[in-house]
Amino acid sequence: MFYLSDAELDRLLLDDVAYGDLTTRALGVGDRLGQMTFCRQMAGRVSGVAVAVRLLQKLALDVVAHVKDGEDMAAGTVLVTASGAAEKLHLGWKVVQNVLEWCGGVAQYMAQMVTTAQAINPLVQIACTRKSIPGTKTLAVVAVIDGGGILHRAGTAESVLLFANHRRFYAEDDNWDAMVTKLRRSAPEKKIIVEADNIEEAVAALNVQPDIVQLDKFSPEQFALVMQQAQSLAPRCLLSAAGGITLMNVAYVRAGALLLVTSAPYYAPPIDIKVRLQPI
């Protein structure tokens, strides 16, 4: 379970409906009772349902969730229904539709990446970075997990990841052994991850035995070459592929990668959610 604060939920609503729905008010139909259904148009992975329920409940609507996040549903499946005053139904309509469509798109893309990669090697994991679209982080985390992925780093304090931008500030910026040793001593409970931007850096990193070497923007062929070197230099070191990893290039799995690091799911096309409102 992931927790969205009331402030986050309120922000989603206030972005769209802070001043009510003018059309409903002008027609004078706001007090009529009705029902609203959210229906998935195409088959696939579901996400955003729990958030949708809380958003609609904040509008004092009676809400029923018909599915659970993280499940695969057939086309035409009703995800959520809500009933109450027409004014409140119209306030929740687009906000909830947007959440279900965007979260569903991220989860669907993530699920497709995982399925494709694990068809090659069932042990592969796909991790999403913290480079989510600004303002969407909590929803993004929910959708990634619903899609079967894992989190690369939820924030900079969560894990140790040595970038070239860190190394340039170190007194001996080419002393990989000193940097990795210092990181181990300073953060003894954390795995040490080192990013390499080319094969020479990858070999230098492997020589000092970090827990993970992250190969950024390597081709699958370059990844396979480093993988061969890792078997003799640091057999216990995990190699991860990062930088431009998408659904279309999981060839890194064939090159030996057991961990792919990506931000591609955040930019997946939203799924199509049909919404129908009708009086009761």
C-alpha cells in the first residue's frame, strides 16, 4: 500500500474543480442523483484505482472499486462506480479519469517491459529512476509497482550511487579504490553503486569490487564485453544497464543484464478510460 496525503489528493482536485462546474450550475441540475462508471477500453494492467476511490470519497460520493490495482483486466471492464449528486459527480469526473488513464499507461508499459525481458530471462528486474514527470512522483511510484517493476532510487538519501559528477569533487578523482572504500565506511548498511560512462571506467570500477556497476548508455555489445570482464574481475558484482532503456531495446537482457534502469514508463501513452454519467 502507498499513501497519498490528503494534501496531494486535494491538489489534484483543486487543479481542476476549485470553483465548481459552471455547466452543471448553469443548468440547475446539480442536486439530481446519478451514477458514474469508469470503464477500461482495452485489456491490460490496472493502476490508480485506490487513488480514484479516495478522490471520489473526498467529494462525499458513494464509491465501489470493482478491481484491484496491479491486476490485468479484459477490455470493457468496469473499474470504479460512484453515485451521488450530479454536481459532485461532475467535479470528480475528469480528475479521476486523468489519474486512471495516466497511472494505467505507466503500469501497462512497465508490465510489457517486464514480460518481454523476463521471457528472455525470468530473473531480470526492471527498476524505474526518480526522474518522474514533476508533480507525479507518488502516482508514478504506485504505477511502477502495479506494473511489476521496482524502484531504482526513490530519493538521493535512499542509496549510494557514485556518479562522475561526484568524483570530480573528490581530491583524487581517479582513485576508485579510495572512493569506494570511503563510501563503504561511511554508509555500511548500503550497497555501493558506481556509474561508468565508458568501458575504461567500467573496468576501473570492477577492479575495486563495488556491489553494482551501472553502465550508462552502453550499447548491448559493449555491455556484453564488460560482462565478460566482470566474470574474472568481480564475479559477485552486478552490472545494470541504464540510459535510454525502453520497451524496444531489452536486448540488454540477451547481453547478460539482470537489472535494467529506466524512466521510459513515465512517458507512456495514457490508456483509454470511458466515463459515463447518468441519472438514477
